[in-house]
Amino acid sequence: MSFCEHCEGQRFDRARILRVLRESRKRLQRSDTICSADQALASVIDAVRTLDIPHLDRVDDVVDGEVVH
């Protein structure tokens, strides 16, 4: 199965984010410091923010009034 460029980019970005989330979870589990849920989420949000995820404008191909995506 193949994906359009937009969907392929989303799949790649999703994989990168999931990887960062897993790494953050492992780091928090190994940490000797006890933190609140708010601190843990803030840490993870900061980790995701460091990713360079481009914004892709979706360009749909229209064929006979139907959107091909």
C-alpha cells in the first residue's frame, strides 16, 4: 500500500513523536527524582516541541469532483 506525500509525512511525524514519548517515559522511570503528573507532562511536551515538524499544506488532487487522497 502506498500513501500520498501528505499522509506519508504524517506517518513519519507520528513515528517520531511516539519515539520521543517512549524515550521520555523511560527517562522518567529511570529518574530518581519524583515529579508530579504536571511536571512529567511538561517535560514530555518540551521534548516534543524540540522536534522540527514542518507544517505541510495539503494539496488535494480533484478528479471528476472527487478528492483523491
